[in-house]
Amino acid sequence: MAEESYEMSRSRSDASRSTDQHGEYNSEEEQMNLLNKEEQSDSEEEEEEELEEDEEWAIIVDENEVDGIHDFEKDNPTLRYACIALAIGLLFIIFKVAMVRFTHDSGHTERGAERLYYNGSEYFASTVILISFDGFRPDYLNRGVTPNLKQFANDGIMASYMHPAFPPSTFPNHWTLVTGLYPEAHGIVANLFYDPDINSVFSHSNSTSTADHRWWKGEPIWTTSRINGRRTGSIMWPGSETNYNPPDMVVKYNGTMSTKEKMETTLSWLDLPYDNRPQMNEYIEEADTSIGYLLSELKERNLDSHAHIVIVSDHGMADVTDKKLIFYDDILSPDVLKHVRDREALPLLDLRPSPGAPKDTVQKIYDQLYNYTQTVKEPHFQVYLREDVPDRFHYKHSNRITPVVAIPDVGYSFVTHTQVDEKGFQKGGNHGYDNLAADMRAIFMAKGPKIDRVYKQGTVLAPFFNTEVYGLLTELLNMDAPPNNGTLHADFPISFSPPF
Ligand SMILES: [Zn+2]
């Protein structure tokens, strides 16, 4: 089902290829050069990159020009609204903003005419602002430092929590949020993985690979919007910086040094152990303040009752400590370890044989890990052959997933003695564990006129999976969604409805 969905949606997005204004690679040769370069640069430091993923991402998004924004602004008087979102994104770098809005001339008629909104100077069709706070766990809302988010939830709807997709890592989940597909279907199966067909490594921290559209399968909301004749903008949303069919406006990162430092600092708060995290509340407060700012700016433009705002996070966060280490070089024999590629999909222990490895390497990796789990009382991980990964993970139908998948218990880290002896072990926060674990839960809130029509203000939704967000976005934008892994079609089960 998942792969079928992908094929169908992909062929649909391919249909717009001929009208795409954004260049692909100039030649096959150039493409190969890029890939070769990528192979070389990815061969080292992969683990380190993964552990510091958000900081690395900050570095990627630094490599941008924002000239296009100004051009667009001049050519499109109705873009004033998008510019607000961009400004907020630049001010509050910690969150990623994708902004989607209708244009007046949608050719889509099956769903009926869209009611336009007049703010006193212009007509606006349905508008959605999607905001993601990286690593924002639902219980952060209980610290008494988020008055704006609390008010937002009272005025709109919120889920008690939202399950991320597996693995609950940044890139797979941001791509799930905008495609409605499981990672095995949309291809971004981890922040770092190898594709045997492309014969190359995807790394979220390598701008060459994040720009290469061949990694990003499925149809993101901005492509659906383009097919429906609507314009989109994105600020720092993973996958929006590809060289094929990106949103109409893309802001990667407009970096002065101080802004970048601010981003890195803010993100690094998340990596500190909770006990030593005085600034954690500052991160939460800044997220909250940014929402307050957005709402007041919308009000200023008389758009507060018109715009739809959807607030999500990509995953939660768990403490990691040096008390919860699994030394996998004690489990796997040296003759097996010398025949495996670099790890993928950390903090999982996802391994695949290196080129020229003996044919029984996969079975040996699996047997040694599995035998360990059977002989030790508390192994603190589960190991599967890819084809045997339990269905609920939706993590087997892609050869980008390694043939052996080991999932550590929440908070545990696979390490080697060499790694710890040389670099020590950095305590902090991590994610990417079982996506049903409480610590991995994400947030979901939404507000806007169409939501008001369906739900009472202050409604609390029962938990759902983030594959449903894409279907909500297409509903809010009055667009038909291509096949995807969502099943609710924005009809969310309610766990609490206010009695008024
Ligand atoms: Zn993240």
C-alpha cells in the first residue's frame, strides 16, 4: 500500500515536471560529480553528524541567498502575508515555517468555489501557516511558560499528543508532515542512510544530498499546491531546498553570524540534560513568544480570523546518559565488524554489509545481536531482519533501510569502546527511538475559520499519527490529496469537547 501510494503520487508530481521553472542538474555528468563529491564527504564523521543533527542543519541552512524573496514581493502585491511569516522565521530561527496560501485563480472546481476573505484592502483565499517546533514535547506545555500556546489551544483545537513516524528523527518526520507518507514510502528513512540504487549516502547535514530531489519521494504539500495553482513559501523546512519542484519561495537561512549563533545556541539547549537545562524554559518561552508575535501581526493586518495556523513538532526528546550505553563491539565479532558499512539511522544500530563482504554477513550480524538479546537479562534493544520489523513501525519496504535493524530502548545509545575512549560520551537529549514511546511524542494544535466550523473552541483531540497532518492541510486548502498514508481525512476523534 505504502509503495503504491508513493508511485501514484509521484507520477502525479511528475506531470508537472514540464512546467517546472526550477532547473534540474545540467547534465548527467554534473550529477555524477555531485554524487562522487557527496560519497567522499560523507565517508567520515557520520556518527558525529548524526548526534549533532540540529546544529548541523543550522549550518546547512546558512548557505542561502534571499534575493528571490524581494523579487517575489515586488511582483506579487498579495504576498505581504508571506513576508510576515518569513520575517518571523528569521527572527525566531528555532522554528521552521512553511506557508501555503491560495491564489484567487484556482482552476479547481470539483470542491466548489472557495469563499474569499476581504481584510479591508485585498481578497484572500484560504491560507495555512504550518509551524514546526523541533523536538517540542507535549509536556513542555505544562511548565507555565507558554501562555500564548495555551490561549491558542483554547481558541482552536489541540491533540493531547501526536505520534511521530518511525524513526522519530527530524528529517523523516518533517517530510512525513508535508507528504502524509511513512518514511518507508517517502524515502527519507533516517537523517543519514545509504541507497544501494543511487549508490550514495543521504546526510541531512550535506547540502548536496538535501538539494538532490531523487532522495525526496512522494508529493509534498507545496507540489500539491502547485498542481492546484497555488503558491507556497517555506522557511527552513527539510526537503524544501531541492533542485526540483521546490516551493515558490524558499528561505534556507539568511545568516548573519549573530543569527546563526542564536540558532545554534537555542538548538543546543535541547541537547543539555534536563536537570542542567535552565535555558530549556527559555527555548519554550521563545517558541511561545513567537506564536504571540505571529498572532498579533496577523491581527494587525486584519487576518487573524482568516488564517489557519497549524502548530506541530517533529518528535519529542529523551535524556541520554553514559549510564545507558550498549557497547556493540562487545556483541559483534571483529570479523563481522570489519565487513559492515558505517552506521545509518542513529540512534538505531542499522547495519549493512560493506562491498565485497561475505554473503552470510547479514545473517551473522543478525544472529550475533539476536543471540545476545536471548542470553542477557536486559539487553535494552530489539533486533530484526528488515523484513521482520513489526508492521506498526512501517519500516521495511525500502532498500534504504538496512537489512538489520536494531532499536535501542528509549535513552540507550549504541557505542563502541573506541568511540567512548577517544571522545567520551556526551550526555544530552536524543530522539529516534520507538515512535510510540512517551518521550517521542510530538505536539499538534490548529486554529482557523474552517476548524471553527467543525470543532468547538478548546476541543482536545485523541492522539493520532503525524501522517494525518498532510490530509488536514489539503482540506484546509480545499485541495484533493493524492494517495497517502493518512486515513482520517481531517476527521479527528475527539477526546474532550467543551460543554458550551
Ligand atoms: Zn527534530
